[in-house]
Amino acid sequence: MNYFDGKAFSKDWTSHHIPVWEQLLRERAHEPLRVLEIGSFEGRSALFFLQFLPNCQLTCIDTFEGSVEHRTPGSRHHTDMSEVEARFDANTRPFAARLEKLKAFSIEALSDLQRASRRFDIVYVDGDHHAASAFTDAQQSWDLLAPGGIMILDDYLWQPSKPAAERPQPGIDAFLQARSGEYEVLHSDYQVIIRKTCSHPHRTASDFTIGGRSIEEVSGGSIRPPLVSFVVINWNYARYVGATIDSIKSQDYPNFECLVIDNGSTDDSAEVIARHVGDDSRFTVEMLPENLGQLGAAFWSLDKIKGGFVTFVDADDVLLSNYASMHVQAHLALRQSVAFTSSRVAETDARGNVLAAASGGGTFIDQSQALNLDADASTLRLPAVSNRDFQQLSARTALIPKSATGWHWSPGTANMYRASHLRLVRRSGEARYMRAADGYFNFMCHGFGGSALIDMVLSGYRLHGENAFSNHESSPWLRSGSPEYYRLSQEATLTDIDFLLANAGRYAWMLDGGFWSVLDLITRETPKRLRSFYGDPKVFEIFLANAPKLAAEFRSRVFCREILARFSGSQARKILRAGHGGRLKQRAYGEIALSELRKALSILRKRK
Ligand SMILES: C[S@@+](CC[C@H](N)C(=O)[O-])C[C@H]1O[C@@H](n2cnc3c(N)ncnc32)[C@H](O)[C@@H]1O
């Protein structure tokens, strides 16, 4: 392609780089890329980007006053700068709709872009040649570059005989050293071209602030930001798990570890996992010889992980790069701690094309419930969450009332739990639990510690035809999942009830009067349907078997009242009798009579 026919130029520092650029950018050439150029001059490189990337948006920063060498008479770069801007405008005019021209010093324009939380996929650094400028241009624009984005640093070998401060190389070297571990080198010659692999892997405590002050500084290094544990549970998802791991690597929250569990896969998952994890020390891989089920593997992981916050990442889902920072920020800024936060998901097809932005079937908040999180000065702030993001988070995060029944959350990957609460409700009887982790943890953890919703899309939920739960994008009018799935989850609910009752000794005290409402919550029923749920003979049997434990744990009056509130007269009497070694206590007769009277009165009232 000839990019420059019919255009006017006085210099050409650019054409000979184009074959390398074409080769490196070809794969993404038709994507709607966001390109940033520092140093545009007459628009030669700009014309390349605008034409080789026909769907890109280009932002050009230039003072149009030239660098020192352009203004130095006698220099071979000396240029009459008065004509340069006019040539740039004329050359790029046909592409005006895709072009943003920022006539400013790069240090100012880049700060403005930073403040506006702008992001770019390609950055071309070709401005001032002093080492200090090359360093700051690269540093500032690196923060604007999206993970996976490409940065082209020009003039690495420019005029090697000049003093170090007057040529780009020392500045570029200092930048590359400061950001080591965050990029891979794609090309190194007169230009250095790198791809951003992740953000800030090494920045931790010093970036965590309160009222603008570094927590590391004010705590003398003794308080650190929370450690997040991602647990990827993979079973035969070789075709998707690579993208899942890459999305974790791209998190803009630096303080995380990731445990990848292969749950006895029989496809080539092991090879894909090893390739994508590479030598990243934040990742650990565990290959389980047999499939423990998703919940089984999740319980198993709780002895391995060290983080205070945990997300179980389904191996067919992906996280957006701000997933961890937004969830952690919400946890830290909520005035009342919650057991977990749940964000929206982008439901996609198997290839990642978005179908819907959903809350996974749950009801999300209306604005009147928004929390309006604590202001900047009074809360712990993460650097990756800009002021604008913080304001949005604040307006779009809400507590779910503790008493709310039913499913309110997004599926698995979208939830970030407190590890302490997961351990609190952990079951240890068996190794295998062949069921979804969220179906267990969300109800239990909400019952024990409450939950909050973040009404923002922070992860992608892939619908590929083999999902256990969803066979189409969510809809308020259609059930997701198969009848078989519903049958299995009803069976699972019975084991949850049994578990809670069997552990009444431990939980009743801890829940401080909330035990019975947690019990109702984990039935997954609405208040209206609770009575018929408890009427099921299987549920009755579970209560009968656990009755001695309940009788021992609760005062006689409470035990009678709570059983009578849930069961019919004859079932209740049997449970109460079983609780007291086959005999009804004196008090029970009184409670039964009272309960019958209440029922009769309520029927009479309804008739009126
Ligand atoms: C080498 S030229 C850019 C060449 C251009 N990319 C091309 O392909 O023709 C460098 C440009 O950087 C601009 N420049 C130098 N220092 C700058 C600064 N601090 N801020 C913004 N632009 C600057 C100059 O005005 C000049 O137009």
C-alpha cells in the first residue's frame, strides 16, 4: 500500500520502519484500535496508522514547535516549523473523523489523558529526543496502554556519539528497567517494540493510600493491601482455559496469587495450562488425579490459598482487567463488611462475542439503593481505581438486605468472597462434591455475612452449549438450565439443610439468633413457598434425625416455636418428641396450643 501518494512532506524518518510495523500489527489490523502518537510532525506515521488500521481512532500529540534539532540552524534536521502543522493538517484532513489532534507538550497532554482514564492499544513514542523526555513519555503513556497493547519506542540508536542526556537510549533503557516483567520484547533495533503483558506486577503496598497518603509510609510497611486468591477450577476446558489464565495475568490489581486446579481432565488441558502460566511465580498449578467436582475442588483449595479474598474462576470465563481492583475497592469502601461482592457479567457466545450484559438471572439494584461509598479521604483507596471509576462504583454498589430470599447474584466467576467466610461454611465429610460452588457458597455466605452487588460488568460469562447451568443468555421469562440441573440442585439443598442442622452446636451461637432465618434462606424458597418446602417428607426426615441436637442447642421455648412455625401439627409433634427422647415436654403442650390458636385466628382474619 502506498500511504503517502499525493501528500506533502519535507522529511522522511519513517518509511523504512513500515515493513516491521505491518508485520507486527497485521493480526489486529481490522480491530477498532485506539492509537496514541507522541510526535506527529507532518503526519507521516499518522497516515500509516490511519490507513493500515482502517478502523482505528488516532490521537496525535505534538507542540508543532519542533524539537531542539529542528530549531537549530545548521543541523541536518533543521526545519521551518511554521509550515509543519499546516502540512500535518492537510495530509490528515481526509481522516479527520478518526483523528484527535492535541497541540500541547506531551507531559501535559499525557496527564490530561490519564485524568480522563483514557486507554490505548498502540502507543508510538517519537517526540523529544532528550533521555529525560524519552523516559517520561514512555512512563506516562505506559499507564495509558491496555494490557496486550503495543508500544513502539523510536530512535533507540539515534546519534550514539551525543552526550547521554541528549539522546533517547538512556531514557528508554531506564524505562525498560523500571517496567521489567511487565512486557515482552517484539523487536529491538533502531526502534524497540514491546507488548504489555501485565500491569504493575511488582507495585504493592506503596500504592495503597488513605486520604492521598501511602499506607506503606504511614504504617511503616506493616499494613499491606489485601491479597486476592484466584482459584481456576478446570475440567476439560482446554479450549478456553488459556484465555482465562491470560485474563488473570492482565489484572491491574497487583497483589494476587492464582491457584490453577485441573480437576482430573482427560483432554490436553495440562499442556495449555502450563503454556499460559509459563514461569509466572504468582501462579501455582495442581493436577488432581480425579474430578472432585467444582465444589469439592473449591473446598480442597481452601487449605492451599493465602488470600483474604477469593474468586473461583470458571475455566471457560474471563475477567476484565479491572475485576480484582473494583471488587477489592468495593469490599474496602463498604461501611459494613460483607461475605462477598457480586458484579455483572457480559454473557458471550463461545467465541467471546457479547450476547447480553446480565446479572446472571438475579435482580440487580435500582439507583435508590446505591450505597454512595465513603469519600476518598476516609477510605482505603487502590491506585488502579481512578476517581471516575470510584464514583461509578460508589453509585452502583448496594447491599442486599440480609433477609432477602432467592438468587440475587451473578454466576461463579463474578463473585469475590472473604476467605474467612468460605472456611466458616466449609464441609469436610467427603472429598467429592459434584455441584457448582456458587450454588452453595452464595446462599450460605449471604446467610452468614451478607453480600453486595456491583452493578458493573467486570467479567465475561461464556455460553458455549455445555454450561451446566445456562443454555441461553439470561431472560426474566425463561428458566436457565435443564430439568435435571434443577433436580440435582434440589437434592443438594437437602444436604445443605442437613449440614446446617447437624452443625447447630457451632452455628447457633455464632449466628446469634439468626440461625433459623439462615435455614429458611438456604432452602432457596420464597417465604410463600416455605411451608410446602418443609412439608416435604424428605425435609421432615432430616429434621427428625437432627431433633436431639436442636433440642440440646436451643431453649425449649425457641425449639418449639421454630418447629411449629415450619411444620404441620403432627409432623411438629413428632420432631419435638424426637428432640426430647420420645416425650413431649410440658412447655411443648402450651406452645402447640398457642400455635394452633394463632393459626385459627389467622384463618378467621382472612375469611373476614
Ligand atoms: C521526529 S518528529 C515526529 C515524526 C513523525 N512521527 C513522522 O513519522 O514523521 C518529532 C516531533 O515531536 C514533536 N515534539 C518534540 N518535543 C515535544 C514535546 N515535548 N511535546 C510534544 N511534541 C514534541 C516535534 O514538534 C516534532 O514534530
